[in-house]
Amino acid sequence: MSATPVVDPSAWIAPTAQLFGAIAIGPDASVWHQAVLRAECQEIRIGRMSNVQDFVMVHVPYDG
């Protein structure tokens, strides 16, 4: 998995969404306005046809 976001061409990412780190966005998925996805140490995968709604924070903590 890449340390930078990988977004399927059919996915939609709002211009105000913020994606950091190892993130994969699947086909026909969407990430809406002001959502933040942070994956500094583990990966985040948003599956096919899923959506992350406005103002959601998704963060993967460090393994402890």
C-alpha cells in the first residue's frame, strides 16, 4: 500500500476533504465535504460504493 492516497478514478472526493497517508478509496466511493482521513501508521480502505459523510474524522492510531 502506498504512503499516499490511492483513489479509484470513479470515486468522488469533495474539494474540502483531506486525505493523509496510506488510504485506498474504491470504485464509486465518495468522501464528502470537510471529512478528514488520517492514516499515518496503518492503512484505511474505503470500499466499493461506500461513502464517508460530511465532517467525519477517520483516524488509525499507532499500534501499541
